[in-house]
Amino acid sequence: MSGGKHLINELTDCVRDSLEGLVAVNPGLQLLEGHNVILRRDIDDIKTEGKVTLISGGGSGHEPAHAAYVGPGMLTAAVCGAVFTSPTPDSIVATLQVVGDGSSAGTLMIVKNYTGDRLNFGLAAERAKAQGLKTEMVVVGEDCALKSVDKTAGRRGLCGTVLVHKIAGALAEQGASLSYIVSVCQKAVDDMGTIGLSLSPCSIPGVGPSFQLADDEMELGLGIHGEAGVKRIKVLPADKAVSTMLDHMTNEENNTHLKLKSEIPVVLIVNNLGGSSNLELNIMAKEAVNWLESHSMVVECVYCGVFMTSLNMAGISLTVLYMDDVRRNALHAPTSAPGWSFPLWRNGTTSARATSKRFISSINITRDPQSSPGRQIDQVTAGMLYKAVAYAAEAVGNCEKQLNTLDRRSGDGDCGTTLKRGADAIAKALGPPECPQLPVNCPHRLMLSLANILESSMGGSSGALYSLMLTAASGPLASDTSTEAWCTALELGVQAIMKYGGAEPGDRTMLDALCSAHQTLKENIAMNDPLKAFGLAVQSAEEMAQNTATMKAKAGRASYVSSDHLTLPDPGAHAIGIWMRAAYEACKLVLDKGRLNDLYGSLIDSQHSINSCSLLKLMTIACCPASRYIIK
């Protein structure tokens, strides 16, 4: 089978197999023999009660549309063609006969505005009428992307079609007439707009990608079959992507635009086109709501999920429908169709009220590290500690990509990004050297402050482990700032990681580098040269970090990875070497005043940024030997 990976049996049977699976898990549904058609099991009761029956359908590959919208309160039947291919007229006629024969209420067909669907459903409608069946058709074309004036093609039918299913289904369930349902649905189509955005093509079973997009491109306004959109643009952040979509949807220069109407409630669908994550979907939903409310539109309710897909295309579509009482009641009416997801109904009559209800003030019960007592250090030493923290944060940030590359072999590829979040947060909180915002004159309070920053900014296990280490390390420094106290602080930090993290030396984690550094520092602390002892500890940490490349992982995510793939150093251990080396170089420069004045005199001028010279580049090369191990 060509064209990517798909969990199917035979290519020619994939639609039928999918429908049989849908019926297998939904006892209220059944298949029409000889056709790829899903029907409600209570079809005879519907006709007996004199209710309008509803049919929709089209090519497959848009699941849950349309088959999963069959059920009480929505469709009576769905006719399914091959992937991205309109169903044949004989299957549509057979469905019309089953749902319409013996019914005086009539049948409404809800059809997306594609040439194949219009032709095949239209032909079936004419044949059914010739057989005496009462049949009407509403064509949904709410696409706001293309400036189409072509009478043959026109506006495409997109995700807004499912809102028409729901509105028509609720009205039919209530016993409304066919003509009334048609008029309500047609008006809803006129008051609705949809626009899509794609990050990747869909992969069609047996065929492959429907088009190509560069890694740095996204396409605005494409169709659900991969048809060309308005334009291709560079990948944008979520807020700008949503603005681009909705700006185009409401642009009056576009003859298919949706007109902005201030202070009129709207319903919004944020639809996953198949391959986007829920994390992305929620971000886009937030940005879409913000955009609409910033343009004086009242977002009454939001649907966010999978409604109409394009197989596994990464991307979303946004649908906006103006509300009225009929639509509101219909959308809120109950249904047991398996594919329908009810929205979060948002109370409030103004956008400001709705927005204000999204937030609640947090209660801060964390003790402020600034209020903790601790031994003070002299101004020169405090300046050295400031530079050590600043250089360490800068070095970690510079090595984000290297650490991520190492982590892709042993974890989920985000070690560098996670550590950079913490490093950036520290750099931001540190303040300028002439007026530090962190308590660099008190090591005890500094450790607690850094612990809080890393815990809240990094998150995950890395944030917790670093916070544990720093919190435990702060204890001995409360009353003593000697070299021996710093050695004890490192020891207690290591013990805290072992106690709560579960790892031990030799397990191929950050602990290996830390333990090696502590052992070396402890062995050399009596030499009465703290800087030299620190340098030897740093060297030991770096060497142990490299040695993790040959260790078997016994803890952390790497323990789930085959040892055959673990041929590079552990990223967490390597990160220890990076920030320790950076801190050591900073201390060395401050203490070696002669070298400092000769080579980096500008650094001691408090008016100059400590990050403004080539030192950082030299330091990154010195403390980031991981570049030798990166897989290109």
C-alpha cells in the first residue's frame, strides 16, 4: 500500500469497514443492505409519527461527518461515497425510498456545495419525485475563502454543514413542516461563514498526500478535500493565524465574506481538520473568541472539537453563525447522534461579561523567599554570585537546540526547551547588575528564590527536581556561606533528588553528573583553593555527563528506550555540566582580576550588559561539547 500509513484492511473495503464499525458500537444505527448507507433503527416510528426525514452525505474521509450525525435529534440517514467521492445516485435513491416511502411529511436532503454532490443528490431527488416521493434539497455553501463568482462551483460546503444538520434535526424532531425547515436552514446558511487553515496535507489511503506544503508554510482557505485555498503564507503563531483567518472571513472586499454585526450573539465552531492536537485546538479557540469579542461580537456558545475532518490533515476551520431564537433552541435541543458534541454554553449578554467570567484570582500561600532569614555575604562575592547565575542561565539558553537533539534519542525531545524556560525566567527575574532583583547577597534566600522560579516556569519532572535540589541546598547556607557549607548544600541537594526522584548514581540521569561533582568537590575542598576545587568538580561533572552515553538507563523516560538507541550523553546530565561550567567561568573571571582587566574590562563596568561581549560565544564553545555529539 502506497501513500503513507493507514490502519485499514483492503483499500476497496475501508469505507464499508468503517461504517460496520460505527454500527457495531452504536445500537441505534443500522446499515442499508447493498449500500454504504447508515440509517436510524427507529425509521418506521419516524414515518408513523409523520415527521420529516433528513438525509445528508457525500464522500467519506470527513468523519464524524456525516454518518455519525445520524440519530434522534439529527439525521435520519447518511449516504457515504468512497473517500472524497460523491455517492452514486442509486444509493441516494435507495435511501430516499427507505426513509420517504409511506411518509407524507417528506424528506430534506442537506448537501454540501460540491459539483459531484449537487449533481448526484440532485439527480436522485428528481428520480424520487418522479416516483411520488416528497423531496427537497438545501445546498450548504458557507465558505468565505474564495472570491468565487463561478455559478458552477460557487462557495464550498464546509463544517457549517453540521450546524444545519443539528438545526434541521431538532425542528424535524419537533414536528415542523418540510417547507419551514427548508426556509430556516437556508437562512442559516446565509448567516454563516467558514474558513480553514492547513499546516499539512491529508494523506489519502492508497494515494498519498493530496498536495505539498513546505515545513515553514501554511495554507489559508483550502477545502476539505485539499482543494487550493486563497494563498500560502509562512507559519504564524496562533493569535496571528486566527486574525488572518477572521480578517479574511469578514473582509468586505471579499464577495463571499460574512458581514460583521455588532452585539448580535454568534455560535463559533473551532473544528479540528483531523491531525491537530487538542492543545493547539484550545489555543486557537481562545484566540478566536478573543478576536470576535474584540470586534464587538457576542460569543454565546463555542463548539471545540472534531466535527468535519479532511482525513488526517493538520489544521483547523472556524465557523461563525449568527444566532436567533429558533437556531438557539434547535442547537440546544437534545440529540443522541454519536458524533455530536454539545458546546460550552456561555452565559451573559455582553462580551465583557463573558470575558470576565473566564478568570478567577489565585490565592498565593507560598512563603516569599525574600522574607526568609539568611547569612549575608560581602558586595564583591554577591557580584560574583550574580554573574555566576547570569552566565549559567545564558549558557543553558544558548544550548536549547543541542539539548533537544540529545533528548530526541532518549526522551520526548524537549529537555533544552524546558530548561530554557527556566533559564529565561531566571534571567528576567535577576534584573540589572547595578540593581539585582534577586537576593544575590544572601545565598540561602537566593536558592529558595531560584527554586520557586524554576518550579513555576519549567514544570514537569525537571522543574520539580531542580526545585527540590535548590530548596534542600538552601538549608546549610542559612547560617554559613563557607566553602564547606556550599559542599554540604550540594550534598543535600543530591540526596533530595535521590529521595524523591527515585534515581541513583549509575542510572543515566542528571544525578550522575551532580554526584560526581559533589564527590570531587568533597575530596578537594581541603586544598584551601575553593576556585580550583570548583573547577575540578565541574570537570568531573562534564566527564561523567559524557560517560552516560555508555550507561544503561534505569530511571526517567530513557529507561523505556532500547539501549541500542542510547548512544549519546544523557541531556539532563549534560545540562548540569553546561551551567556548572558557565558558573565556574564567571567566578574565575571575577577572581582573576588581572585577566579580567586585560581581556574583558568592559564587563566590570556596571553600565555595560554582562551579556554584550563575545565571552558568551567563547563560553558556549567551552561548556557545550555536546556539539560534537549532535546528529546532523
